[in-house]
Amino acid sequence: MEIDLSPYIQRIKNGDVVAFPTETVYGLGANAWNPSAIKKVFETKGRPPDNPLIVHLANKDRVLDFADHIPEKAQKLMNAFWPGPLTIVLKKKPEVLDLITAGLDTVALRIPDHDLARSFITKTGPLVAPSANRSGRPSPTKAEHVKTDFGIDFPVIDGGATQVGLESTVVDLSEGQVVILRPGKIGVAELESVIGKGVLISDSGASTPKSPGQKYSHYKPKANVFYGEIESIDPNNLYLLQSNAYPDQKNIINYNGDLGKLSRELYDRFRQADLHGFESVCIEELEEFKAEQPSYFAALMNRIEKARSA
């Protein structure tokens, strides 16, 4: 069924916020040139003002509206991975709003690999779009997740379940080197296949973050999140397993080493745990799959660690 985007486009033009789907998670969109609209994003989410936003574009022609220049390696990555789950941090132009960048001299940009999202952004112009959830909660991968956090009447474009399920990889190219600030589906091997060796990985606990996901606790369900060896099954917990040691049932889901599927479903499982009143989400160790699925492994461990942190 084709979705009529016109009422949502008008909301953006009126300075409101609208949730929309991308291939990663649902984003909370607002006009990237409208300060009052961007303030609504922070107020709606309860987001700390020192947590920078990602600007979502419809095409590469708009990059230089925000970035001071495009380094050669950044251009190669754009050509290889855009549209897609890769955010690139570059030196910003002076006119880019400090609200977006948390006062930094850099701006984070990406083009989502989702036809509905790009069609929407084409009509509205560039949008800031952090995940469409209350700050700290699991990111939304379905429209109903957005409504759970913000209410049944909240404006959300329903594009079904997202296809990646974890937020985009964020790479910083503002200082010459290529540094992963937040891991995602596109990992070191994929980046180095395009630009050569030398991709670095940042400390995810940066005190002055250039990217979302670096400083604060994120992705947390109300249930506790446990990661490690599963020695027994408690009916009060939800289990996400790899070993097939226990058969699937209401509180046991076996992923059998498919880290891509676990990535797509992780936040939904967190939310299901809360919906059904489970005390904990217990995730079986993933280390044996690190060598064969390094990008998914790094991204999942980042999200799991953030969900476990106090």
C-alpha cells in the first residue's frame, strides 16, 4: 500500500517532528535548518544537548551544504556505501547550527538506504534524525515501538520492520585519519576494502562525543541485560541463544550463529521482554562468531555493553 507522505511533509515544513523509517532504525526527523524544530527533537526524546545529531540527506549533492569540504577517502566511502548504514563525520560549514553539532566544528552526515526515507527527505529537505525513542531506551525498529514511547497519536510513517536493526556505523574523517566512532553493519574490513589499511577504532566513552552512542548509556530495556554463558533456564527471563542447547519456546529464541538476524531483532527482543514482564534478557556469548562475522560482532557487543551499563 502506497503511503501518502503529504501530511508528514507539511508537519516538517510547519516546524514539527515526524518519525520515519530507515534501513537501520526509525528516526525522529526535523528540518535541519530550523532551530526551534531541532529543539523539539531534544525535548521530545529527553536527549542531552551535548549529544550531536546526524543529518540525513536524500542525495550526495547536499553534502557540501553542510560539510566544509569532502576529503578523497570520504568521497570513496560515499561512492561505495551511500545510500547505506554509514555516517561520515566531516568539518562543518560555519552556518551549520550548533544545536546539531553540540557546538563542535564537525557534522555527521548520511544517506539512508530506504526508498521511503529518501522520498520523504527529497520533499522536506535535509533532516536531523536521531532514533525515535526516549533517550536511553532501545531504538525503534517498528512503528509501534515509536508509539509505545511517544503515544498512539504520535506522527510516524509506518514502513514496517527495519532491515538492519542497529544504528549506522559512524566514521570520523575530520582529522585526516579514518576512525570508527560507533560500530555498525559496515565494519573495518568493509571500509579498508575501499580506502586501504589504517582504519582506527575510537574509545566509545569519549567525554566530548562527535557521534551519538559514544558517551551515554543507551539501548536499555527495563529488564536487566545479561551477557555470558547460559547454565540454566529461568522462566522469568528471556533467552537469546546461539548453541541450540535448549529448544525454542516462549522465553527461548535460538539464533544459531546468525548475527545478522540477532542484530535486526535485538531491540525488538528488548522491548518484548519489557512488554511481557521478563526480569532479564540473557544473551549467550557470541565470541565464537567473531572471526567470521566481525562487523556484526563488534556492533552487537557495543549495543549489549551499552545496554548493560549503569
